[in-house]
Amino acid sequence: MEISKYTKIDLKLLRTDTVLGFDLYLRSHRRYILYRSHRIPFNERVRQNLLGHGVKSLYILTRDESKYKSYIENNLTDILTDPQIKMDVKRQVVYQNSLSIARDLIANPTSTDTVKRSARAVENIVELHIKDKEGLKKIIYLMPQDYKIYTHSANVATYSIALAISLGIFNKKEIFELGLGAFLHDIGKSRIPREILDKPGHLTPEEFEIVKRHVYHGWHIVKGNPLVPRRSILPISWHHERLSGDGYPGGKRGDEIPIHGLITAIADAFDAMTTNRIYQKALSTFKAIQILLADEKNYDRRILFKMIKLLGPDKTTGIQQQRGEMVN
Ligand SMILES: [Fe+2]
């Protein structure tokens, strides 16, 4: 007989007058009791009844987790505007939502549905960060330690949006366009052979040339897609350019590189350095910033200073702490 497993969920995240699509359970004396069937709408009376009995958490069957994730995704805009929900919880649901959509996007980069969901995820990241300007220093502890293309996409979007807001030079629509481009920046890697992307050790010059083509593939995947605004293509095309002209694909230098490229270049390099790679362990945020600051011919210092401010003084004065140590 199959033994059911249960996952704890936060009662506050459930929206009233919605059909949940998953059964709710209460835990009592180490037993799980079916409380509400997935077909019956969740309403305010039920919520008040639970709160009146001191219930803050409920349980779902672990096998229903994907239904729960979809439910949160579909109700995220509402969750973000709910004053009853703490900012810590909002940060977590927005970040986790961006991760699961980024995973689907890399698996299915041309699907209209995943691109639409990506745009909604990015809108929610923008909404969160506009209200939560100090939040990045806490979100970094939610980020998984190991590098994956999809975690990297969500992280680069998160950093780029926070940077764009702190620079104060973009309106909300422009921040969204930049954020979506950052979310999609490495989408072209979906067309690079896995054995090259996952190769431990150094790439041969030929292999590196193949990896570099991800910029072109990315542009090719999104160009002409009406769901991707023109300015969202800029981070995809220019995130590997460097101020010195040593980057690719265009070898552009200084002012020739759009600001979208300069921002995502820093977000990209920072995330790549502070996550465990096959060939290198994650650096501390302090060390990563130190390396980027020392490389002034390649990275824009004004943007880097904003990044230092967003990460908080403790990360830049050597109070170490590898990102990820505080996860869980
Ligand atoms: Fe890239």
C-alpha cells in the first residue's frame, strides 16, 4: 500500500472564493485528516474558522505539489497585494515561482505558454522589488547554491530588476522589459549540447565557440515573438559584451553597449561566480564583488556600486558568508 506524504502550506496564501484544485488536510496527533476536498471552494468562513482554532498551516498531499504551485502562480498578483502576508513570505513565493517557471522555460523555450508565464513571473518580481527595495540582501539566501541554467535565469532577472530600480533611470515598463530580457538572457543555451555545457574542466577553443553561439540562438528564439518586447532582446544580445571591447558577439566597447547589456553582464557574472560550478566552488559575495571591482576595464563601476549597496555592507566588508549557507 502506498504511504501518503504531506507538505505543509501557509494558510495565509490561500485566497478566499477560489477552487484550490487540491485537498486540504489538518494535522492532529501525528495524523493527517482530510479537511476540505479539492472541489469545494475555499471561503472566508472556512479561513476564519481555522484561524479561530489557532491553525496557521495546513497540509496537502506531496503529490499535489505541482497543483499547489500552479495555484500560487495564478494567484500571485493577489498574494503580493495582501497586507496580511509578511514580506518574507512574499519574497519566498515570488522567487520560488520564478524558479519553477524558469525551469519550464528552459525545457520549452519556444512555448507561448511558458513565455507568457515568464512575463507574468517577471511582472511579479518587479512589483515585489518596487515595494521591497531592501529585499535583495534577503532573497540571496533563498537562492540554491548549485548553478543550473534555470536558477541562473531567475537569479539574473532578480539582480537585474533590483539594479534597474536602484539606478532610478527606468520607468516601470522599462524595468519589466529589462527584467524579461534578463530572465531570457541564456535561453539560447537550450540549443547548446549538454555535454559541452556540463563538461567538467576547461572547454577547448572549438567548444567555447559553440557555447558563444548561445547569444545568437537566444536572439533567434525570441526575435519576432510578439510576447517579447524589442527592448527585452537587448540583455540577450549584449550580456557578454565588455567595456574593453573584449566581449562577444560584437566586441562592442564602452558607450556602444546598451545599458541593458551592462546591467545583465554584472548580474550574470556575479551569479556565475557565487554559485557552485562543475569546475569551481562558489565564491563569497565579497570575493565576487572584489573581482568585479578590480576588473574596471570590463564592468561598469556605477552599476557595481549599486550592487554593493543592494547586497548590504556585511557582504562587502569581508564578513564573508558564502551565499547559500543560510538556505533552510
Ligand atoms: Fe550567457
